[in-house]
Amino acid sequence: MTEAVVIRRVIPVPRETIFAAWLDPETLAKFMRPGDITRATADVDARVGGAFRIVMEHGRGDAEHWGEYLTIEPPSLLSFTWISANTDLEASVVTIELHEQGDDATELILTHRRLPEAKVESHRKGWTMIVEMLADVITPR
């Protein structure tokens, strides 16, 4: 079994705001853009057993990611399968935990399990960029 990718970040917004961002297709498309991704689209059926599809566009073609929601417990826990060419088309599992940090801040802990060993580091880099972009998109200026 490969090690899990774990990304931690404190974001200065309430948990409800972060949780909603992960299930809103318009917001999701704004932050699912790691590295050289120029544009993303997202389709979301936000219910346990519902599916999502995210297409990340870059100069080398589109990268499609899809999965199914396993757990939706607002505003603290979200879990879904994650399948793409970068998981060798096998289902991996992403869990997002949201913990209150004072009045208006949240610790986000993203854990990605069941990745092919050769893909762990690329996913660590990708999720780190995605979480940074999420923070930029939802934090008021």
C-alpha cells in the first residue's frame, strides 16, 4: 500500500464557505487548475452516490477526472473517489476534513489514498496547488 498524500492548510474563512466551494461546479472550476492548467470545467451531482466530472485543460490536451461522492457531511467532511489517467484509471479516495480554527478560520486536511506509487508525488504537488488556489478563490480581499 502506498503512502497517503496529506495536505494541511488554514484558510481564513468559515468551514461552510470551504465546504460549499467543493460542491459548487462554478467555484470548483475556478480552483481545480494546478500547474499549467488554463481552464477547468466541472459537473457535479452533489449527493452521496452522485457523480462528478472535472476536465482540466492545458496545451497538451484535456485531463479528465471523475468519481463518486462517498460522504457528504456539511460543513466538516467530504469524501469521494478520484479516477483519472493519473490514477491508472483505478479508483483512489480523497477525503476533506474541515476543522474550525477560531471564529473565522478553518483547517483543511485533504487526504488522498490508494494512489499508484509512481503518482504520489505528482498528486502531492497538484493538490498543494489546488488548495492554494482554493484559498485564493474563496478568501475575501
